[in-house]
Amino acid sequence: MANISSNPLPGLVITITGEDLDLRGNGIARWQNWVIVVPSLLPGEVARVQLQQRKRSHWIGRRTESLLAASDARKPPCILASDCGGCTLQHLEDASQAAWKQRQLEKALLRLGSISHATDALLTSDASCLGYRNRALLPLHRDVEGRLRMGYYRRGSHRIVNLNHCPVLDPRLDELLKPIKQDLQDSGWPADSDLQNGPALRHLGLRLGSRTDDILITLVSSTNALNGLREMAQSWCRRWPQVRGVTLNLQPKRSNRVLGEDTQLLCGSAQIEETFCGISLMLGTTTFFQVNTLQAEAAVNRLCEWLKQRAGITSVIDAYCGIGTIALPLASQGHSVLGLELHRESVDQARLNAARNHLENVDFKAGDVKSLLAEALPHHKALVVDPPRKGLDSEVVDQILSSPPAWFAYLSCDPATLSRDLKQLAGPEGPYAVEALHPVDFFPQTTHLECLALLRLAK
């Protein structure tokens, strides 16, 4: 508790030094027993801050003056970085971003998982920390004066930060933003991502095959009653030969879900090709695929290498397999692989991708992963899981504990849920020992971090 002398009022200006960052990229400092949270404040930065709002255990502050810059601060590569909610760490040098992420992972593993194993350096590839995104879904809105706004939302709001360029987007997609935006402006079509004023365009979607240069353009709309829609799509295919197709995705529901279930082909092909870990994949409008192709390849290649070095592994389960981005590379190196996935559409696509690559030693099953895993575990020596952000269901963890395979790999997109699950699987009471922890930076310029945990059965 703060003492009486340190119970400040809003508006008070204080001098603080940044100590750390929170998971939203805000700076954290301490002042007279209070935690002060300040947007954009970096560790080591000395600043004057005005207190604005008291929360239960901390204050939100606004920096009014920087007295001493952090040694690893930099000018953000994007002029909209201070407003746009797409990136939160552009003002921090790339090496310092990587170091901070590694420390956050180690702290989460120790605090939440009782795992004290040292993490390896971030898995890297030749990828740049800018221009890495192979996909964009940009909200659209036309104001009362008829001007089209396109961009990511301002932090903590649904107000669009208008943009014509995005430095984290692959340059092959970035160069299309301005001309497509101009065409949508000239079309006169209503645009409103939140559907506050009736049927309208909602988002512009762009998807790139990083290895093939193929591009798929998608318009997300609540309606297909858009005059000249197909003519516009055909003009894009003629104008840019790399655009293999244009689709219309219908999402009439006012919800946070961006893409709807109905996708209509307007021009060209509904899918583009991507090459991933030597495997040819077909990607459509709604296909889930990692947005950082090269970093995802680094993680999957490391996993394949690890399993290849383990003697006697002939059969592998890939749980939450999606379209086969892990199962197919494993099958290509000789393993017999069973992929498990809830979404039928992804399983259908995975089977098509297997046939496309002439891989007969891989099978895919659609259904509840919990139920499918219970049946499959006793017959396989290795398990790979790539669950959603919420991590593994408690029932899945119990199934693994009741029939633990000799080798277990966990690709996580949230250090907190990874730490929670590893506490049971590889903590003091768990049957597994950690062989390696590989953090992977799929999202430079943000606080997000993936981790590949490699475990062996020890008990």
C-alpha cells in the first residue's frame, strides 16, 4: 500500500525512470510504492510524466517530457507508429526487442511453470524485422464527407489510423495499398468495418505466397450489392500479373470475427501457391497460415531436425495440425504422421496438400482433438502440438500424462499458457524433461512471441 504522502491526485507531474515493459508494450516505472504505466516509455528512459488515471494497483501516466532517452531507443521506421495499434515496439532497437522477449519468456516459465531451464537465443532466419508480413486484413471506413479511411485501429479504440504504406508488410503487398485504396475511394461503395450505418465494405485482405510471388486480394463485405464489383476485380488481375485471384468474403454479422463463412470468386483463382519447408501448399482467403513465412520455417525445420535425430521414431501425431504445415514436412522426411484438427475445412485442405506433394505416409482426421488424441496416443512415439493461444485443454494434458509418448514438442504462441502447461508436463512432478526451449520471433515490432519447447520422457 502507498503511504499517505504518496496518494497523488490526477494531474500531478512526476519524474520517473522506465524499468520494464508490459505485455502491451507500455513502459513500467515505480514511484513512491506505486507502479506507473506509461505508453511508449522505454526501460532506462528518464521522463516527466503526468498522472492521469488511478487503477486498483497502479497509475496510468502520460509522458510530457523525455529528460534522458534510453540507450536503445530509435526513431520508429513508421511515421504512424505512435498512433497505430499494429506495432508497439518500433521505437526500440531490434536487438533489444529480442532480448526483452527472451527475458519475458524465461520469467514466465519460472513464475508460472516452475521451469528454470535456460532458453536458447531466438531462432532466426534471413528474414528482416520489417517487411515480413505475408498477409494483411485492413479495416475500411468512409466518413461523412465521402473520404475512405483504411488502416489498423488506434490503440485501445476502433478509430482507424489512415495509412497508405505499412513497413512491416511485405513490400510486394505494401505497394498495392495506395492504388487499391484509391480505386475503392473512386468506387463510391459504402465502407464501414463496424457496420454502424447499414450494408458496406468492411476490410481489405491481401495474401502473398512469399516464395512464389502469388497474391490474392479479398474484399470483406456485408453485401455483394456493389455496382461494378467484378469489373474492378478483373481490372486488378489485368493491372498486376502477380495477382492470381480476387475474392469477396461475406461477413454480415456485427462481430469481431473478420471473415465470414461464404467466399465468392470474382476473378482468377480462389487460391494461391506457397512453398513452405520444401512443401507446396495452396492458400485461400480463410486459410490459417503463419504471417511470417521465414520464421515459421525456422521453427518447423528445427522441429524436423530434432525428431530426425531421435532414434526409433517412426510415427508422429501432429495435434491442431491445420492445413499440414508441420505434418507434411515431417512426412516428407519419412515419418508416418497422423494430423488431428477440429476444423473440417482445414483437414480437407491438408489432404489436398498431401496429394499435391505425393505424400502417402500422412493421414488427417477431423474432430475434437481431445477425443482423437485419447485413441491415438498409445500407438505413437512422438507428439507435436501447436494449439491456439489458450494453450492445451486440461483434458488434453491429462491424456498426455496418462499415456505419455517418448518425445513431445510444443509450439506455443503464448508464453503464459505454455508455462502453465509445462508446469504439469515438465515441472517437478511432470514426466518430461526439457531438452530445449527455442523462442521464435514471428512478430517483430510487437510484444508477441512464439516458443518451441522440445521435451523427452524422463519418468
